[in-house]
Amino acid sequence: MSWLSTRTYYDHLNRLVQARKGRQSSAPLLIESLDYTDLQRLQTAEEWRRAAGVLADSARRLEAAGATALVIGSNAMHKVYDEVAGAVSVPVLHIADCVADRMAHDGARKAALIGTRNVMAETFYRQKLIARDIELLPPEMRFVDALDRIIYDELMLGKATRQAERELKTMMVELQRAGAQAVVLGCTELEMVVDVDANVLPIYDCTRIHAECAAQWILGD
């Protein structure tokens, strides 16, 4: 939900619509960009209840403004997906459902999920992939501190460093050695330091895949 991932979604969506409808086309969008200051690194149940209320209120405003479907531009915030989806009558396209559909279509069967601490360690995201018969490696908690530092202290501030790129490459190699046949980028900013199209393993970039699902909705596919 940083403005950087909002920018990435906007870029992906418009390029996808333009590719289908012509160079003069753009995606019809309503965007509510929330202040992420108080919505990151949430830990307590009370903090998550407050976040659910913030996102549900945002969803209601977007529906009232005419949105016919919604996306939450954050993997971590899908922890409160049910509360957000329950607040509106229009569909909310779940990022993990989109990723799971793509992986199942490709026949990906054993993968590692990386992202922020709650995405890696909790079940709200993982269970969506497991439900599609995708085996996930146990979360590599030794990577968590490094990933949280890279995501929160660097990528969300617009810093994409060579050091972060090297750290992610090392993680990919170690995950492959651990038996992963693919890696899911469970953070909307990670594509800033991961070359999705040139890596040691197939990479499922949640941001790109989520945007493709949204573009399909816009295009009526």
C-alpha cells in the first residue's frame, strides 16, 4: 500500500489495457491512496481491527463512487480481506487467489513464499495456495528480518539497492537448494529488486498477476 506499489499497479494496468485496446487507451480506475504510516508492521489484534475499519471504509467510498470491483494493493492487508469484502457488494479480487490460479494453470506444485513477516508466517495467504494443491515450503524465518528490513526500510522509501538485489538472489538460490521449484513474491514492492523474468527459479510476481486479474475484469474477460 505504499505509493510505490500504487504506481506499479497503475503502470501495469494501463499497459495491459493499452496492449488490448490500442495505444490511445487507458484503464478506467478509481484509486484511494491511504496513508500507510499507521498501517505497517501491525502486531496486536486491536491494530488489525483498526486497519480493517480503515480499509472497509475505503472500500465503501470506492463502491459509492462507482467501482464495480476492488483490489487491495497489499499482500499483508489481505489478512483483513473478509472484513473488507463483507463491507461492499462488489467483488474484491483476492491477490492470493489470482496467484494460485496462475500457478495451478502453469502446473507449479512446490514453491516458496517470501514477503513480510505476517505473509510468510500466518495462514491467511498460504492457505489460498495450499487449497489449490500447491505445496509450500515451511517459511524460512531466517530470512524474515532481512526481508522486513529491505521492504519497510528501503523499498517503501523508494530505495532499490544493489545490496538488496544480491540478498534476494542469495535467498532464491537457497530456496532452490531447499527444494522450491518456484518462488512467490508475496510483497507488492519486491519486484523492485527481483528480476522476475531472469532468475534461477520461476518467479510469480503477485503485483503483476494481481494487476492482470484486474485488467481482465476491466476488459470483460
